[in-house]
Amino acid sequence: MEIVLKIALYVHIAAGFTALTAGLVPMFAEKGGKAHVFWGNVFYWAMFLVALTALIRFKMEFRLIFLAGIAVFSFYNTFTGARLVRMKKNLAPELIDWIGAILTIISALAMMTFGVLAYQKGITFYAILFNVFGIFSLLMATEDLRVFSGKKVIDNTVPFQARYWFQNHISRMGGAYIATVTAFLVVNNPPYIPGLVVWIAPGVIGGMMIGRTRRYYMEKAKSKL
């Protein structure tokens, strides 16, 4: 078993580094071009391996429980980011889409539960992290279920919603890459930077960049009307 865990760790590190480097290319390459698609696929499967190996190394310890939760959160971002490109405007979900959203909600609720347990044990650091990422996971997956079930209607006559799949492709893939950057910074965290800052700052900064990118493409779509 120790050998399996050691191999999983090495694969996890290699896949994480691959995702960190490959994920940059689709951001700057021509959208829909060969480089964008190829390196996007490399990033996708690297993130799959990151998530899989994180789950293999799961143990009932706050640190590893949290990493497993982040693995689900980051890969769900990657998975839905890729699925949105395939579904595009009709947003017709398949069984795998429903399963992914439901599993992510279960993971989110579990993270929030462990956040309460961490708080009760006086471990404020993990109490905050579990709840922050748990809430984000819950909101993301429940929004998807609302769209899948028709409770949230996408009006293709509205410029922003007409590009719903594209806008959310940006958000989800961007969110997955933020998770990769966060993991890299945590592992190589300088001792003079508080751990909580390293965990949350990439999400705040990256979220602002994603919002700016979404606005740019929304304005670009409006200008063509």
C-alpha cells in the first residue's frame, strides 16, 4: 500500500506541474485554434490525474480531507468547462453531467461539515478553508442543476446569456487553473506569508481576472450585434 501511495504522490506532482504549465497556453492561444484545443486537452487530463491521485491518497486527516475536497472542486471546474463547449447553446445535459453536479454537492456539504468540526476543535485555519471552498462548490453545482432542470432559463436572445456556455467555460477553466496555482504556492509557500493568504489570495486575484475577461468578451459580442 505504501508503494501505491508513493507512486500516487509522484504522479500527483507530475500531473500538477503539467497542468500548471499546459494551462497557460489555452489562455493566450487563439480561441478554438489547434493549440488551444490540444493544450486544453492536456490540461484536462492532467487535472483528472491530479484529482484521482488526491483521492487515492485520502485519509481521515483534516489536511488530506481538504485536499480531496479541493480535488473534486478543481476537477468539476475542469469537467464542466469542457462539457460546456460540447453542449454550447442548447445546454442539453447528459447523465454524466447530473452525476458530476450531485457528487460535487455531496463533496461541498462534506467540506462544510468538516469545517464545523475543525471549528469545534479550534482549528480556525481549516474551518475557514473548508467553508470557503465548500460554499463555492455548492453554489457552482447547484447553479448547474438549476440550468439542467430548467429552473434557470437561458435566454439566447440576451447577448450575455447567448454566450452563456462560453462565459462559463472561461470561469470554470479559469477556476481550475487557479486551483493549480494555489496548490503550487501552498507547496512552495515562503514562511513569511501566512498560509491562509496563500490559499485564498489566488482565488481573489484570479476571480478578478476572470471577471475582467468575461466582461471583455461580453462587450465584444455586443459590439457585433
